[in-house]
Amino acid sequence: MNGPPLLDIVDVSLSYRTRRRVVHALQAVNLSIAEGEAVGLVGESGSGKSTVARAVLGLTPAHIESGSIRVAGRDVTHLTEDGWVGVRGQPIAIVFQDPLSYLNPVMRVGRQIAESVELHTPGLPVDARVRELLEQVKLPVTCAVSYPHELSGGMRQRVLLAIAIACRPKLLIADEPTTALDVTTQAEILTLLKDLRAQLNMAMLLISHDLGIVASACDRIYVMYAGRTIEWGRTASIFEAPAHPYTVGLMHAAQADRDRNGRFVTIAGEPPNLTGLQAGCPFVARCSRAMPQCTELMPGPVALQLEHAVRCWLYGAGQSAAATGRNGAPS
């Protein structure tokens, strides 16, 4: 990676607290994104992907216990609500997976886009900017007078994109942007994201459980499991030689591989309960290659090749999680 990262998450641990329990949603998570780079974040539901996205923008009530989040060199780990105003929208904008939950159902689409224009680019002719944004996301200008329920799912997702890029962000977080869309519309949204990145020189964090989507859209990939980043590297390297047993299982599931009995390959067992801190690897109970030390200590990152690393005892001791260096790399 050349130059300082646009987003730099270093050893972040974060917990949700209720009256009865504490949920350790993220544990020593590391992730970095350079300017103009597309990075994928994958893992099954509940692995912590969306929590990472929300933590980057201060949109979670959870308590960050340790680690740091830096945006364009600025430490935003413990910003006040007023401080987040200078981060949300510019330099980082986010698009969520369910547009109907985030668009105002009683406000016309054009007015909602206009609000973003007025807030982040004051002084521009608002109506002209709204038309320009609709054209950029490949929507008819007539959509400006529509209400969200009058548009299809794919069109609503494009409206969210228009609101996001109105902020002129340096980094766009796309949290499951193709969920619940048909295959054709998914492809259109992904093509649109690619085009917008090129036009605006915009970096992207693409969050998905669909490995095929991140494979076609991302330069690098981080794999999450039970609140931890367990493997990361160049997209080609991850797909050609997945290292962690969990990543291997995800690949088999994505490719619909079958075992010797002709059944689809699945990952046995259930994800761990995150209400308790686990000393060892969180995947140990589901791993067919587990060793005694897997239950005792979470391995530190082991570099397999240039820009490909894994946290797994199969590849050596690495360092303990407590001694992990910056960006998950060995100190």
C-alpha cells in the first residue's frame, strides 16, 4: 500500500452492553483502505461486518474498549457527536442494505437528495445538482418527484447512492448493497459502483456475504469470523489459496461444492456465543483441523506471501493477539 491509508482500523475491540450481558462484537479487528482502493469485507451473518462499518462513522452505541480508528490521518475513535459531523458524508459516506428503512417514506426522492446537497455542498444550484446526481446513478430525472415506495428496489438503492455521492466522499461504505435484488439488478448496481469509483476517484469498502460479488469488485479482501479479522490479502491470492479453514469453507459453500457422498459441502456447527471472551481461536469448535493450542490462545497474524496473512495455528505461532502489530501485521 502506497502512502498513508484513508481508513486505518488498528486492533479495535468493541462491546455492546445491556443490563444483563456484554456482547463482544469486535475483538482486535484490523483493516486498512488506501485512497482509490476497493476492499471487500466478507463473513457470515453476525460476524461483525456491519458493526465495523457503523463504528467507522460513530453510528453504534457500543463501547470501543481498545484500539484506534483513523480517517485520513485523524483519530476518530472517541469523537463526540458534534465531532462526527466532520466525518459523516465527507470524507466517508455509507449506503445501507435496506433503502426503505433509510429513505423518508413521505418525502419525495428529489427533496431527500437535495438535503444532502444543501448540507455538504452549499452554494451549488440545488435543482441542477439533483438532476446531475440522478443522471450519475442512471435514474430518470422524473424520479425526483417520486416517493420511495413508487420505485423498485434497485431504483431505491440508486437513490441512496445519489445521496451518498452528493457528499463527494473519498470513501464509500457499501453495506450489502445488492441484498434482496435479482441477479440482473445486482450486476447493474455493481457496474454502477465501479463506474462511480472511476469517475469520482473514490475508495470503497464493500461488505457482503457473497464471495462472488467481492471477487469481481475488490482489490483486497478481509475475512471476518466471530468479531475477528482472521485472513486478509489480495483478492486473487485469497481465492487461489485460501488459508484459514473458515475461508476454505466459505469458498466451498460459494462454489456449491459437493462432498464424496454428493451432498453440498457445509461448515458444521454454530458460531460461538459472543457474550463471553474466548481465549483461543473462535472457529475451533467447528474446525476439522483443530489442534490443542487452538483452544488456548488466539494466534497472531502469519504472513503467507506478500499482502496475504492469516491468523491460524496451522501456519505457525505468529504472535499472540495481545502482541499484534499495526494493521494486523507482525510487529
